[in-house]
Amino acid sequence: MTATLKAYFDQVARAGVTFKYNDQGVPEGLLTNKKAYVVVSSGGVPMNAPGMDFLTPHVKTFLGLLGISDVTFIDATGQMKREDANESATAAINAIDIDAMLA
């Protein structure tokens, strides 16, 4: 994970704003009933590669802290290696119904 993304997460995770601590001291997300789309691009590590992909589980866990459990990852890895990488990522992004999300 890049330092910039880590810094962004640090700015987004705000006790009392995006999550709270319950009476037992356990964090509970305040951004429930939200959907997240995460586009993952990596120069060499395939998404969901066992023992190699540390980013997607971390992002999913972080979003869970905020209360976002409906997460869709879009694989845009291997842009320079796979001929279909751009087309498949673009198709997945274009399939997102933005109007339904905003309704």
C-alpha cells in the first residue's frame, strides 16, 4: 500500500464521524448501508494472489471498520502484461449503475 493511501485512510478514519467505540470499546462503523467500488492496479502482484496480495484484504478490513461491508473490487492489474486487462477493467467500471447508487 502506498504511503499516500495510508495517509488517506488515516484522514478518513475518525472516531465519532466514520466509526465509534461501543460500550465495550469495540469500534463500530457509522457508514452502514453504503457500497464501495475499489479499482486495484498493480504492476506485478495479481489481485487475490495467495501470500502476495496484501492490499485487497487490508482495504476490505478498513472499509469494514467504517461499516462498509458491500465492497466490489475491480481487477485492473497487469495493464502492461495482459492484453485484455484494460478492456475487462473498463467493462467492470462501465457496468456500475451510478444513477442507482445516487438514488
